[in-house]
Amino acid sequence: MKRTLITSALPYANGYLHLGHIAGAYLPADIYARFCRLSGKEVFYVCGSDEHGVAINIAAQKEGVSPKEIIDKYHIDNKTTFYQFGMSFNQYSRTSIPEHHKLAREFFEDFLNKGYLAEKTEEQFYDEKAQMFLPDRYVEGECPNCGASNARGDQCDSCGAYYSQTELKNPKSTVTGEVPIAKETTHWYFKFGEFQSFLENYIESNSSDSNEGKTSKKLKSINDAWKDNVLQQTRSWLKAGLSDRAITRDLDWGVKIDGLKGMDGQKAKGKALYVWFDAVLGYISATKQYYEDNPNEKNEQTGWRKWWQSEDTDYFAFIGKDNIVFHTLIFPAMLRARKDADNPYILPKNVPAHEFLNLEGQKFSKSRGWSIDLRDFLTENSDGTSVDKLRYALASNFPETKDADFTWKDYQARANNELASIFGNFINRSLTFLHKNFAGEVPILGGKYEYMAPEWRSFLDGHKSNILNENDELLITELSNNIKNASEQFNKFRFRDGLVSLMNVARAANKYFNDEEPWKIIKTDKDKAAKTLWVCCQLAGTLSTIFSPIIPNTCSILQRWLGKRDALVGSVGEDIQIGADLWMQSVYPHLPDGQKIEKPSILFARVEDSFVEKEVAKLGNKGTESYHNPPS
């Protein structure tokens, strides 16, 4: 079984995380990481703060503090918020650490020595009043492609065009408001175009279709095929042709390149790596830092190399759609360029990018107050089941193939009509009945039902049973089919469809309880009623496993009620043996006869209309702008 390496795009440490961010690159990855751990895979899930680039400088200027103060503030806050939300990172690092600067400089120097960098002297806008070269985000003007105003120095948000900042019409410095002049400066460019053929083959090898006469190889596994939105955006770049891409900028904040061998010291002065280049390397430096911090796990076979330089590892890069080409083209080209006999870096097996999540019919906007910061929600709703309600509502409406819309009414409906009325209802009614009639213990079956557990297993193997009735058989069939389907959908990164299958299991459990009518049958046939509650206890155990990737806090509570000493919900450090597929094994009964079950309480409190009205009323109150842009 291959190892599973998972990364989420590094969030900029210049603002608080909102729900749009969470639904894009973070919650999907956490669900997949937990699912893989429960499936018996060895998993390493890595993320961290992106702490370089102009966006950090802008945030620092707005708050009147240093860039270091900005990154420390938001790194600590966002890391705390992530963990409160249940994110199961193996390592959450940051790009300001020495290990990262060292690694990024090594990549740059290696590319320089191999001839993959082109030194170019060119004109760049210079603000004479501020006496500084202007990075792209410090220049605004009219887009040379569509004419839109307030276009940035390297990209137009209106039409998506990329261009050189000197192509802007009517440029203006955002630092002083002055009209900048063009002045010569030296920069180094990555020869991106040299990897055109390699990248074309790489991309088409991950396609399940044929494109422009090219025949794709037969995909080897269910999670090989990339999403259409990922392939389309990537192919459009390849079709346009890849060209040299600037790798340095005139910046005081970032990974400096001075002092490297082969560099002209004067030319390198004041230069820092462009954030698009060093940010993706944060995944590797974070992994290396993990093993520096855990020396007992550090050696060539089990250290960072097994994750980044072993064919026995599958790598999945979770991102939002604004980061697609950085992970499908640029990062793979960088890993390929670094490759030699000692550094055979693996490439992403899949890049399951999400589209954008909107809020109540509009785009998220901090400046208009149209946003929901995750930390604000968690401050007011800190208990685990409230966190799980939000995780569930977001997962049910992931923007997997197109933009989606989060509304508080939908959140309320998901929490009340599904989590409370289906999942929670089954747990409460079955375990309450158990305490009322069977002393709160898994019934010890006898008589004709003594061999219920092996009969259950035998039925799943295709054998007929003389013990199981029609309701039992329908339930077990529904259970098996939906768990298998959810597994398949999760492996295809179709989490919404997978979640539907999981909730179908909860629906089947409620139907089974209703159809068996234990409140009636216990008066005339206590053995059958005991069998029914025995099955319901096993179903509670199944639900506590298969829902763990989505609602881990609730499932941990439920597992404790069921007498499990250590909850297994796919978190880091749990005692799950590699190769032990708890996910698929959950289709079988596991709770022993006589197991003591705690008396249940209400798992999910209902979300009232007043809560929805309060949250909606908050929208539109202007706050401070928080930039959160992809590396560029």
C-alpha cells in the first residue's frame, strides 16, 4: 500500500481565514486525510503560512506595523483557528523559518548552476518619491487587454489577463499615488518553456479522455483522473505556450539571493525570491522541519525523503482554482528541474482543485463586510458539535465543479433536517431505548439469534441466511452498498456525493428501527427486540466511523458512549495499524455482546431562526480589507 502525502495551499499570513478559504483547499483535504488514515494508509498532511511577498507588505502598511509583526499575528491566529476547526495536520509550518529560506536558496542556486535561469535587464516601474522599484501589486492602471480600471501590475482581475507591468495604461503607484517612471533593473527568470513537452505529457497522463488527437494512458487507479476544470485551465496555459517567468523581485521582505555562488553581488543586492517560487517549496521545508523537530523519526528511509522522493508515495495537492497552474505546471516543472540522481522528487498524482464559494449570493469581501471569518464563528460556537455542523454544511455544498453558495438557511436546514433529525435522532432513540429496556448494554443474544454476527458476515459474502429477516437483509445491503460508494466517491474527490451515501446509511438505520418496531415487539418477543437493538448498537458503531472524516468531534463523543477507550476518527497519532481498513470493516458488527453503553444526550441542538437572523444581520458591516491572493 502506497503512502499518502497531502498538502493544502499555504494561506497568506496577512488576514483571517473565512469560510470561502476553508471550503476551497482545507476542509476537503482534512476529510481526505482522515478518510485515508481510517482506511489504513500512512498519511502525512502538511500545510503552513505563506509569509513572503507584497501582500504581506501591504497588510503591514495598512496596520502600521512591520511585516514580521503581521506574519506572527496571523500565523498564530490562523494556526489556532485551524486546529479548533478540527484540521488534522501532521505539520503546520511557516515560510519564515530558516529551513525554508535554506531550501528555497538551494533550489535557486541549483537552477542557476544547471542553466535553468536567464538573467535579464529590463525596465520596471520606479517610484521616484518613494525611491523604490514597484512590485506588481504596488502598481495600478488600466488593463492593456480589456481596459478595466484598477488592474494590478501583473494581472487583470476583470479579464484574467497576465502581462508585464510596463504594459499598463495610465499607471499609478499605490505607495505615493505618483506616476512611476520606467527604470532598468536586473532579474532572473525561470526557463519555464523548456519544460513544455514534459508538462504536456505529464498533464495528459492524468487525463481520462483524449485531447487534440493525443491518447491518454490507461489510468491505474480511481484517484488518477484529474477534474475537468483543472485540466481545462492547465491546457489553456500549455496551448498558449510557456515562457520565461520572473523568479526574483526588488523586495526587502522575502528569501534573499545575495551570497549565492555564481551571483553578481551588486546585481543580487536588494533582490528577493518571487513568492510564487518559494511558496510551493513550503510543503517540502515544512516536512523537513517536522523531522528536525522529531529526530527519533529521522533517517533516510523514514524521514522527509520517503514523502517527497519515493515512488511508494502518492501526492495529492488540494487547492482553490486560483492556484491551479502553480500546482499543475509550475511546481511540477520546478521539481523536475531539481531532479537528479540524488533528488528524484515525485509529482502530484492529483490536484483536486475546488471552485469558489460565495456567501448569500455574493462574493466574499472583507472591505464590504460580506464575509464570515472562521475565528469569529468558533468564538461564538466553540463546542465540538457546533464545529461539526459547520464542517457538515460546508462539505454538503463544496464547490467541487462549479462555484457554490453558502447561506445560513442552508446551514440551518443541514443541521436540523439531516444531522439532528436523521443522524442524531437514530442515536438518541436507539440508545435511549437500550437504556430503558436492556440496562444500557449491548444485548447478549441467545436462541435463534445467537449467531447473528457470523450470519451478518456470511450474508455479506453472498450466502443465504436462516436467521436474518427481510429488514435485516435490506439494512445490511444498504449499509454495504453505501459504504462502498462513499469510499469510491471520496477517492474521486467527490465529497458531496460521498456524504449523501453516508447519510443514506443513517436513513437506513432509522428505517430499520421503525420497521422492526421494537417498542411493540418487546411485549411479545423480547429475543427479537434484543436482536433489533443489538443491530442498532452495531449501526451506531458504524456511523461513528464512517462519519468521522466529516464530523470528528461528534463521532469521538459517540465512540466514547459506545465504550471505546480511544476514539479513532482519523486524527494524527491515533493507534490505527497501517493496512487496517477500519472504513470498510465498519460494515461488519464490532461491538461485543454485553458492552456497556453510556446514556445518550442530544448530539445536535437545533439551529433556531433567531440564530440565522442574527448571522445574516452581521453581513454588510464593513471591516478591514484582508488580502488573500494566490502566489503570483
